[in-house]
Amino acid sequence: MYDDQNIFAKILRDEIPCNKIYEDNVSLFFYDINPLTKVHVLGIPKIYSVDFSDFIIKSDPSTQTQFFKNINIVINK
């Protein structure tokens, strides 16, 4: 079950600040506040999903495609 009080939901609602890299209507990409490497980026979809499998099940092919295109945009920044 989706928890709307989890840290990512709060980030999406701007209740917790983040250092945004890229954002559109499908996803948000931002720097991890506790990076494990020199560059550590997190990307989250903007639909209510609990994990990647749930995202695939709940989203339409257009949203899935856009999410992966957004990954490519972030990688090439």
C-alpha cells in the first residue's frame, strides 16, 4: 500500500527540500543528500507507486517511456 507520508511523497509535495536536477509532470530527479558515490542521483515517478513493479503496473506505456527518456536527459546533463 502506498504511504503518502514517506520521504519521497513529502519531497514531491515540497514538504522536504531537495536539490532538483530535472522535473516534469512524470518524474523528479534530485541529488541524494547522503551520496554513496561522488554523484548520486535519485529519480522518482510522480504516481502513487510503492516500487518499480508497481509503477509499471499502474502507469501507461506513455508515462513509462517518458520516465526513461527523463533518465536519459539527466544522464546527459
